Amino acid sequence: MQRRHFLATSLAASAATLTDSLAAQTAASSSRELYQLRRYHLQSGPQIKLTQSYFADALIPALTRMGLGPIGAFSLQYGPETPAFYLLIPSQSAELLATLDLHLAEDVAFLKAAEPFWSAPATAPPFERIDTSLLQAFAGWPKLAIPAIKGKRIFQLRTYESPSHAAHVRKIEMFHSGEFEIFQNAGCNPVFFSDTLIGPRMPSLTYMLSYSDLAALDKGWQAFVSDPAWKKLSSSPRYNYEAIVSNISNLILSPLPSSQI
């Protein structure tokens, strides 16, 4: 009788613990930001000025009216296929990010300010193509952080592709096992860390770091790779028995005048 009572009590306690754990995971997931990351492929010439004006005078003000932000607007400085602009839009709602253009089409002030860009003729298109990805912030870094750097600054946008889903999960786990703190201690100024939910070259993750200039970037990475905590983490058998990252995209961006980041 006592044994049955003990088993029933243990099962009830286990069930309560599991329920609490699931509730905590659900709460943590709901607090994680989502990001729409857009890349505007451009041609040198009128497209650059037209798109900059569109961001500053129409799109970013309209997104701010929707309660979205801070919005990041960047120009690609070092990377393939320049010129290109990047737009980072944070939100708690996947539905809102998925229907942004429909909402914009109902904003009279936006449509008036966006007219030169939205209604440009096919003979003089405002851009070549737009690539869009939907990202979700890591549980360990659930919200975008505005860098404390004032004045001139640059941003590093890095994407890690993995050869399998298992390797991708281990790489995300690696960030949560100390990599956030190593970046901070190295002076790399993290902005966001995210998993790709929808986009090209999956499975992949994307994160952004900020620096005052290229010299600070080099100094930060030297400090990162020299950190004993990184050497210990990267040499762990869980992470180094085979390659868990198969390709890295490394872009250097500068903020446009309209950027809120």
C-alpha cells in the first residue's frame, strides 16, 4: 500500500515538473522576437538614392506607426553582389511580418510618401530583387540589443550553414553554452542571434555584431579566439568531433542615416 502511494506521489510530482517545464518553455518561446531580414539587390545609379529615400521617408516611419522597431537599415560595404541594402524588422508577431505589405497598402500616409518607389515603371525599376528571410531569436538572446557605440559604427552579419539538422542544433546549443558571454567579453557587441525559420540555405543561423570600426572588429575577434573559455568550448568532443558548420557568410554593413539601430 505504501509502495503504491509512493509511486502515485512520484508520478504526480513528475507530471507537475513536466507541466511546469513545458509552461516555462512556452513562455520563453513567446518572448522571443521574430525578425524579417530583407536584402534589396540594387544597381549603381538612381536606385540607390530612391531606395534610401523610400526607407527614410516612407517605409521606416510606417513600420514605426505599426509599433515595430527598432528598424535596422544597412548598406553592404564588404560582401558579394554590391550594391545592396539590408533591412531588419523585429516583431513579436509572425502574422504581422508575413502580411506587412498588405498593412502598408492600407496606410494612406505611407502610400503617398512611397509613390516614387512603389509605382516606379518597369523601364526604371526601383530595385533588381528582394530576398526575405524569417528568423527567430535564440532563447538565450530573446531580444535585439541596441549597441552602446555612438557615432560611427559598423555591423558584422554572419550566417552559419550546417551540414545536417543535428549539427545545426548542436551549433545553436554551443551559443547557449557560453558563446554569448565570450562575444561580450571580447568587445564584439552582439545585436541579435537567430535561427532561420524560412529562407535560403537551411538549416542555418544568423547573428549580428557591432564595432566602432574595422580595427575594433579585428581586435574583437582576436580576443574571442584567444579566450580560454572559447578554446575549452570549441575543443569539447560534443562540438568538434565533426564539422557542425559547413559554410559561413560574413558581411560588413554600415548603417544608413534612417537606421534606428
